[in-house]
Amino acid sequence: MAKFSFDDPLFAQFAFYSGVVLMKTILMSVWTARHRISSNTYASPEDCKFFGDKDLKPKYDNQNVERVRRCHLNDLENVVPFVLIGVFYVMSNPNPAYALLHFRIFAGARLFHTIAYLAPLPQPSRALAFGAGFLVNVSMAASVIMAGKY
Ligand SMILES: N[C@@H](CCC(=O)N[C@@H](CS)C(=O)NCC(=O)O)C(=O)O
């Protein structure tokens, strides 16, 4: 069966979970914009002029906006590596059940990380969610390095 085709169940599962976490990451921009508009907090003079009144000045210290931005950045630090490593991981012929477990744990951990960050939930809930996703990425990267060693 051709690799990198949706006929390959492992690739289709990887694509599904990648799509979920990438969609979540993309939507963080919308969530940031929502907080910016509701609090009149814009980072650039032209945005202040366009969205606010003419005397509005740029602001960088709104706690809600900054929290969503940190959450978005954390997604970029973890979701982008997941998708990149995952491509090589799927090519390395992993055990399908074990691979699916990796994808599910990662997606669940990242969704929970967002809830924990935005709610916010008391620590160590966010740290545990980050740790679970991080370990999945490390495990997949280790498998890729082992499969690719020369
Ligand atoms: N870039 C991260 C690296 C460590 C990390 O990702 N920690 C997790 C668990 S505490 C986190 O949610 N950090 C908050 C953040 O990135 O804003 C940081 O500055 O904290």
C-alpha cells in the first residue's frame, strides 16, 4: 500500500490528529483577536486607528491577550515539531497501535493544555499536559533517529 496516501490507515490517523491540533493552533489567532477587540488592546498604531478611536495608543500588557498569545506560542513550540517529526515517524514503519497511542495522547494533551492555560486551571495541570505532549514528541524523535541511523 502506498505510504502518504489516505488508504494507509496509519497515515490517515496521523493526518486526522495533525489536522485537529493544527486547527486548534490556527484558532488561537481568532481567540487573540476576540480579546483584543473586547479590551481595545492593539499592538500597532494603525490597528488602534482602524479599530478604536483616534486617541487610542498601542498597549502590550493586557493579561487576557498576553495569556492567549503565550498559549498560541506554546502550541507553535509543540504542534509544529509534532507534525514534522510525525511525517518521518509514519515513514519509519512503527507499530500501528503504538503509533496511534502516540497521536491520541499528543492531541489530548494539547487540547487539555489549552483548557488549563485559558481557564486557567491550577498547576501542575498545564505542566502535566505539556509534559505528556513533550514526551510523545521525544519518543517519536527517538524512533526516527533509531530508524534513520546510518
Ligand atoms: N517556552 C516555554 C518552555 C517550557 C514550557 O513549555 N512549559 C509549559 C509547562 S509549564 C508551559 O505551558 N509554559 C508556558 C508558556 O509557554 O507560556 C516556557 O517559556 O514556559
